Amino acid sequence: MRRIYAVAYGKLSKTIVGTKLELFSEIVLLLASGYLLLKKAFGLSISGWLSNHALQPGAIKVYYAVTGMTLAGAMIVTILSVVFKKFPAVKHALIEPEHIAECLVVMNHEIAQHIRRCDSDELPSLKKLKDQHAFDRNITLVVDALTEHVHQSSNRIKIRKRDLFVSLYTFDQESNVLLYELHYHPNRDLVNSRVIPLSDPRFEGYECVKCMKSADGTAYVLNRNDYVCGSAKRYKTMQQYMGCKLEHLGTVFGFLNIELHNQQIFDAEDEMQEFMEEKVFPFKLLLEYQYLKRAFFGRFEDLDEYWEVG
């Protein structure tokens, strides 16, 4: 029932806020207010003039009915508009993508350094290219930026930084396991499962494992009762969960987990999906770029070894 109310609230909000209907209602009430002031100041009466010069008694009744319904509708729409703006259906706000820009600046600097090395008189070593890619530093930068962006995107309910737990795992295809990379906040030692074998029955209920084994790219848990909790102490406060594969053209690089603690932020799963697509996916792409770049430089290392053997 709560989900039905949330969906209806969201649809009604989209129908009114920022639409021509809201504009029309505001204009109607503005004209009505101006008319009342003129009527009080100068005795102006549109209905009296119409009754005496233009309309028959029956038509006047229609005029009163249409005018009354229009004013009542405008008042209802305006009141709903105020309510929806004060208590928005979507609990996240539009935030400028400055954190994404910061990540891109760092990555562009790194590419520029590679170019300068190639343009120098010193013959570049293909083996060293992989070492020159600061993979660990870059994924930490992206996860930190993601967490800050999600924190600032909260609107109706404040998402505190301590209420966010973000973890990143790399997928080892040969071993069929997820390997822990990092989590936010790094000063909080809240990770017990640093190696998650996808074939191990102990982990089959984990959302990341279920998603990895399926064709789905994302996973959502709206109610904590549907979430399989591990042994870490953080699960006592976990309320909602979102996760997504890190992949490109069918190749899966890893998995990103986002846990929301202490309070329920979302009323419906489609709201979680919208939040994921708008707020998380840009950072997901940045993480996938780092994995692609590492794989690309790794190919150069193999090529260099092949040349030496030849």
C-alpha cells in the first residue's frame, strides 16, 4: 500500500509541478486577486455588467458555475504545487556534476603525462605503462566523489555520510570470485567478506552474488527484511541497498555495493532505480573506465614480453 501511495504521489507531482497547469492556475488566481482589488476600490463588477448588457439569467448561472469551478481548481492545483515543492516526491536534488569533473580532470592529467613520456627523448618502456596507471588511487578518488555526490543529492531526508556504506569488488573471472578493493569510509573497519566465491553456498544469498549470476545489471533491496545480512556489525543498521555490475560489452570487471543505514530513504523500488541511473551511473562509468584502462595497459605488457622473446 505504501508503494502505491508513493507512486501516485510521484505521478501527481509530475502532472502539476513545473507544468502549464501550474502556470495557468497561478495566472487565474493572480487575475482573480486583481479583480477583487479593483472591485473593492472602484465598485467594478463583471457579473453585474454581463447581467445587464450581455447575458440572460440562465447564462449568468452558467457563468457563475464555470468561474467558481475554475477558481476552485486553480486553488487546489496551487495548494498541491506548494505541498509538492515543500515535500518533493523525489528525495534527491539536482546537484551540479562538479565531483565528476574533478575525477575527469585527474584522469586527463594522467593521460597528458603518458603523452609527455611518449614525446620525450627517452624510449618509453611498455612494461612501465601499467605501473604508471594509478589504478588504486583513481578508483579511490571515484568512490570518494560518488559518496560525496550522493550525500549532497539528498533532499527531503538528509543522508549523512555515516549512513552511507560503499564497497567495491573486482571480479576474477578465472577463479570466479569477487575480490575486495576498497570501501567508504576507509577508516571504518566494517568489511568481513573480502573474498566472495560466487559458487560458495555461504554467499548465495548475497545481492551481489545473485546479480552476478543473473543477466541483470543492477540489484535493489527496498526492505531490510529481504536482505541477507553477513556477520559484519554494520548490518544491524542497514535499511536499504543498491548495487550494480561494472561491465563493458559483456565483460564484467567488478561490483559496486551501496548500503543506506539508519533510515529508509526511498519509498519505492522505481525511485531507487531512478536515483541509481541519475546519481550513481556516471560514477559507474568512471570506474569501468579505470578497469578498461588497466586491462589496456596490461595488453602492452604482454606485447612487450612477446617482442623480447622474438
